[in-house]
Amino acid sequence: MSDSHGKQLLSKPPAEHIDVAIHCGDLTQESKLDEFKTTLRHLQDVNADLKLVIAGNHDFTLDVPAFESIVRNTRPPLEPELVRKTYGDYGEVRNSLFADWGFQYHPREGHRFDIPEDVDVVITHGPPKGILDYTGSQQRAGCPHLFQAIAYARPRLHCFGHIHEGWGGKLVTWRRHVASDLPPSHFTHIDHARSTLLGSLAGLSDARQDRDLDLFTADYDFSEQEPQTLFLNVALQGTPEMGQIPWVTKIPLPRVKT
């Protein structure tokens, strides 16, 4: 799940046991303490052995330099006690960076995503460019640098959110050989003919008309012969009529030697 923005995560917690629950960021709308408490309280209701949570751009109080900059540049100046009461204490700031939101980098400068090749699961807040990243204006809003890192690592699962309209799932089959010296892109490195769309907002709308859904299941079969990655955009916030819901999936992973 992702992009709950301080609202209820699930209409009702899943009855079945889950090995790992993942929240891909934007736990809050305005990074307020009450919103964090609401989200964490709902996460406590999920029956999972392990819960992994990362921050999103709306959770800017967790990005100390960005938070300090926002407070410093607000006009009229904010009362320190009011800031602590609403957002918490951001403590000592060793450097500052101007930003309207948290955890951001400039698109022209890019960002190095250091994802090793032996990683099975990747969690980011935003999508890679070309994968479940269409906005409402039909513009691709994903990050090309993230796509390049994912194309090199080829994990079993990459889950994210941020682009609410991109909710859905796609099982991507990678091309084994690419005759290009250009950086990887969704045009060159994906075998689209052998990739499968597992879910989209249009499909969710139809499915919810047929039955009451609380979770969307990614049904697929991983190929043992083909390099594949399951991409999930798990953003919960959308239009009221859509009622976007979390995903649940099973992925084959090697057992850790103990």
C-alpha cells in the first residue's frame, strides 16, 4: 500500500496472516503528528510478521533539512511551540536544502539509485519512468534514473505509489539482449509482447461493481526461464468513486540459510 495520506488504510483488516506488509510512503497529507498516529494505528491492525514503511514527499517532517527550510521560509514566521505541537521536534539541523516537499531531488540533476543485482524486493515512493506512471493528464511522471537502476538489478518485485492515477500491476519480462548503447528505457529493455498488465483503475472499477473487494490479488506465474519483475503501483488515494485498495501477492524467493 501507499499514499494513505493519514486516512484509513483498509475498510477492514485482512483476516489471513501476511508475511510482510509494505507501505511505500505518503503516510500523511501534511506531515502532522496526528496523521502519523492514525496511519501507524491502522498498520498495527495488519496481521503481518514484518512491516516495512518508507516516507513519501508529503511526510516532509521526516526529511530534517527540508522541514527546517520550510519552517524557516514560512511567512509570517511560525511560533516554535506551535511547530512542535503540530509536527514534532525536528531537532538539530546540520545542513539545509530548500524544498516544498521532502525527499526530493531535481529532475535535471537526477539521483543515483544504488540497487544491487541480488536484491529481490525494491520499495520506492515514486515509479520508474514508463511503468504505471501516467498522470491524469496522460503524462509519464516516473523517474528515468530509477528505471535504469531497476533494469540493471531486475528484482522480483518493485512496489511504489505517488502517482495515484497509475494504480495497478504489471508483470514485466525483460529483454535478454538489447542492441543499444543508450541507457535502459521502457522502450528498449522491456519485452512488451511477453509482459502482462495484471490490474488497472479501469479493471478495478469493473471488479468492484461485481463484488465487494478489500484487497486486490496479483495472480500470475513467474517464469523460471525468463527474467521478470512484478511492478505494483499501490497508491490508495484516488477519486472517491474509485476507492483504490491495497494489493496482496505471493512471490517465490530463495530460502535464507540459517
